[in-house]
Amino acid sequence: MARYSEFEVQPLDQLRSFNLPFAKKVFFEVSFSSDAELTVSVASAWTFKFSILSSTLTLGEHVTPSLLWISLYAILTHDVSLQQITIANPDLLSNVPLFLVTNHDDALIATRQVFFQYSPQPTNDTLAWLGYNFTNSQSTPDYLLVAANGRKYPARPTKPSPGQALYSRYIPTLQKSFDLRVVDISENIDLFAAWMNKDRVANFWNMKGNVDEVHRPYLNTLAKDKHVIPAFGYLDQQPFLYTELYYVSEDHLAPFVDDLGPHDMGFHLLVGSEDHRGPAIVSAWLPSIAHYLFLLDLRTNYIFLEPRVDNYKLQDYLIKHGFSKLKEFDFPHKRAALFRISRREFFTTGPAP
């Protein structure tokens, strides 16, 4: 037996962490037979075998949905080219979890596209990407409200509270955790103002000024706006990014978008920390933010961004991560490039690694 790969993960007694898929001392071992197998132990508590050549997972005894989810996540994150895994002995499952599907041959499979679209509800054992912020398309009735200007829009989930954790994912390539939390003005205002007063940031955001005259009133306005969620991004608890997550149909972008769905989302962002720039960091936050927005509502088909037309670096990153440039257009305050990614395009690979 030869060591194949080792994951930095958490002990089984800490599975309530957001980073549960990477349980402590999980390792793969390969037997170099005609059909190589990975024998995986999850914190010495449960073992399964995964056939590399046939992409078949043989479950161990006493399997639970939480441990199965952890194991599938580890495999799909490790091999981003793997599109589906067949469960060899599904009879050991008392109930079929929602992240598994039945194919045309009546085999039980885990597909990459389905798996990463499902964040399990929090249980006594586990928290997944959305943690206690669990929601899905069933959480809000599908009916239309009418705004004062006559525009119709769907009922939305209750806006999360200041400081609330929205999303968390362990990034294996960085060996760090990426987290999104709602802005808490009382705690975040000074850092927000410092970032906005940087020349590099002000070049695109144009928000230099006094904290009490410019930045606090701005965040207070967003806090009352139901169509947008201002959030900070963190790497291993270090704040480095500010983003605004919004419903496009209720935003000033809406008139410029063709085929816009009522649940489609968009986001603005800036990286404030000079120590958290570059393509490796972008590969952590860009797929993670998109993943969060698609998880938030299964009816969201597209995510949009509209960077300034001369923000070539961001546009290059968007294209690298699967976004398509649709057109250029004029806002009153800038000429913008419209970018979009579909749910199907994103979940071809998902947020992994």
C-alpha cells in the first residue's frame, strides 16, 4: 500500500465546523491492482473503498449521510475531472440523501453537478457550506410583490442579521478557510473606510472621504435595502474583501439585462487587503461567492457582474473562471462590461478545489 494523498481536516468531534469535509488525518491509500482502490478512513471512525478506474464507492458499515457527504466531498474536491461516482452497495443506506440521484440504469450515483448544488441542512453532526444560514428554494413562497414604482418582484427570504455567517468553505489549494459574513457596521466601519480611501480602490469605487460623512451613511443605507446584502470576506478569520450581493431584478442593472430571471443575482466587490491579491486568492473567493449565490436559491439561473470597462484584470479573472462577456453598455456613472455565468456552466466543475 502506498500513500496517495493526505487532507488537512478536522477531528470527528469537531464536525459541527463549517470545514467538516476535511476531517483530521483522513488519507487515501492506493493498492496498485488491476482496479486500483482508495481505502479511506475518516478519523479512524469509518472506512470505505473507492475504485479509481470504475469510479465506484463501496460503503462501510454504519454509514451516515453526514459521513457519506464528507467522503464524496473529499473525492470530488481531490479530482476536479471526476463527474460522477456510483454507489456500489446502496442497500446500506436507510434513506437516500438528496445529494444522490438514480440514473437511467437505476444505479445510485453522486454527480458533481448535483452534489455541489446541495448544502445539507444543519444537524447534530454537521454544518455544511451554508451552516445555520441554511435555505433553499422551498423556504420562500413563489409569489410576486408590487413595488411603489409598479415593478413586480418575488418575495425574498428575510435579510440576514449584521455579523451573521453566510457561507464557509475550506480551500485545499491555500489550506485556508474562506468565509462570508454580513457587514456589522459597528465592527467593520473603520476597516471599510480605510479600504475605500485607498487610491487603488477609490479609482473604481470613488468613495474617498470622511467615515461619518461618506462611509457610515452609505452602509446605513445598504442595511435598510432589502435587495442587497453587504458582506466581508475572510481568509482564516482575516478580513480582506468587501462585496455587495444583490437581486438583479431590483437593481439599476436590470434594464440592461436580457432574459433576466426574477431570482438571478449579481455582486460588486473589492479586495482591500494588499496581502490577499493575485490569482491564487481570486480562485478562492470568486467561485465561493458564486457558489453561495447559487446555493441561496435553486431558482437562480444566472449570476451577473458589471465591472468598469477598463477593469481588465477583473475581466480576465472572470473569463478564467467560466464567466462570459455579453456586451458593453453605459451606466450614468461609467461604461461597463456585462458578464454572466449560468448555473449549469458553474456546476460543471463546482467550486472545487
